Amino acid sequence: MGNTYPTAAEIAQVSGTKFFEGLVNLSRTDVPIFNHFATRTVTGTRFKTLALGTLPTEPTFLNLNEGYTSNKTLFTLGEMGLARIGRAIKVQLSSMRLWDSENTAVGFSYWDLQAAEAFKVALMHIEKVMIYGTSYDSKGFPGMKQLTPALITNTLTYATPTAPEDDFYVRSFINAGGTTASTASSIYAVKYGPLDATLVLGGPQGMGGFLNLEPPKDVWQSVVDPVDGVTKDDEFRISAGEGYIGLSVAGSNETTRGYAQQCIRRVGNVTNDSGKGCTEALLDYLYESFPANKKPDAFFMSQRSLRQLRASKPVATVQIQTGGTATQATVTQPLPDNHRGIPIIVSDNILNTDAIEVPA
């Protein structure tokens, strides 16, 4: 299993968006969720998508000369807006020229270094909004945590497991049961696809203009000297880039929806409390919360949750025979990179300091 849909980097490579492609490749370890997430592109600042509402009724076997029955699939067409993100680069020309003259062997310029680091931080900000949504940036887009709210009507309790299929897989939040304040984390499972979950990148120029730097300009500006506080004139190189991005979830990115989504599930209140961390059994329950024909393509978790998962696995004891003397050695399980063949993506942007969520 895994992501069979294109990622942002793959789309950038095919479309020839060199700056964004290089930026994503440079930032792979900084934004692992962004880099793994299925992505599609649009031209403009809004996107349309279909969500499956109801399936047609099942056909029955027929008697000879008996006619057919007909029925239609119900789709919901949604149109949502993308959130705008942008960044400016401004460097002092004298400093840039001095650095370039003294560092010719490094293979890149001071301007390239500043641009890459500035936009890498922009991608890190996008990944945090993918997780925490408008609670992290009010001008962003709803994130995975917001779209799996800890409501009583949306909660599966792991301590007293309810079979997810009993509610036709409509509940998307699993309560791991941790209680220690400000030590909670979440684990996400996501199904990718046009009728499931995708990132949407856009803007007036589509993918070709997404976070793509404009040609830089050299300008004189009056600035306050940070050393003596006197206003002085200096020359700067300036450029900027922007893009539009959103998260499409089952044809919607609204936090209040009229139909259930079956493509993102979240385990919340994962803590270091005894029995409340990440275990193989907990991931199995998360896996089971998806319908049988719609299993996830990725798990997202923090580094702490990954260590907890390793600790939950049985430790092997190996007998070693040396010169007639038998000794035992304990073999620790390696950090897992998948569960049931589904990749585990670890990101430091998933925090271990979230508030405890009490379903209400």
C-alpha cells in the first residue's frame, strides 16, 4: 500500500516548475507530510470537487422477460476557496556580494540560500496548517485535526471499543484516553484520492506560479541602522512569491458538514500515561475504523508515538552458544516504518503538547 497519486514534488517535476521542485526536494525531511500527501492542481483560487453521497440500489436477479430497475448515484458538488500564502525575500546587496566573493566554493549564492530557507519555512507553515488548520493560522484552511473533531457523536472510545461498522463508519475521532494535561498528541490515517483526501495547489498561474519567485529587483531604500538608530540609504535585492493552497476532504473542506467523510481518521489524547500511548493494537483499531474497501494510504504521527509503537512490540530473546557456554541477548525491535504495509510518516510538526480533548 502507499501513495499511488502524484505528490507536489512529482507534479512540479512534470510541469517544469524548477524553483518549487528544488524547494520541495530541499525540504523533504522538514515537511514529510506535505511531501507524501496526494496533490492536484487548479488554475485560480477556488476548486470544485465531487463527494459520493449515496450509491444506487443493488440490482436483483431477474425472471425471464422481467424488466430492469434503474437508480442513480447521488453526488455532492462542492466549491471551496484556497488560502493564500506568500513570502518576500530582501537582502542587503553589499552583504550579499561580500558573502558570494568569499564563498565561491560552496556552489550556491547568498541569494539562493536566503530564498531556499525562507520558502522552506513557508512549507513548514503549510504542513502545520494541514494538521491544525485555522486554529494555528486563522487565515489558513481547515486542517486534519479540525476535520476530525472530538465530539460525542463523532467519537470511538478505544478503552471500550465500539465496532466502527456499527455506525456505518461515520465516526472519525478515536479517544486513546490519555489524561495528563498538555501532553497529548494525535495519530492520523488518511486515504488519498479525488473523492477522498488531496492537497489542492493553485493560483492565477496554477502550479507554474505556486511559490515561484518573481525576477529580483535591486532598489535603494531608507532604513534605520540597527547599530546607531540613524536612518541611512542602502541598496537591497528584493523579490516575492505566493501561492494558493487548500485541503480537499471527501469533497469538502468545511468543519461542519452535512455528510460523513471516510478518508481521514484521528486518534487523539495519545499521551505517556500508562496504556494510553501508541500501540500495535491502537493502530489496528485506527485501521479498522475505515470501511473494508477504503483502507488508508498513510499514517502520520510524532516521533514520540513512533517510539511508543516500537515499545509495544514484543522483545526477542536470542540464545548464543559460545565455547560451550550459553548466554542470552535481548534484541530490541527497530523503529517501524509501516503498519500492515501502510507507510508511517513521522513529523515534528505533530506536537506532543496538545491539550486533552474531552468529547462533548
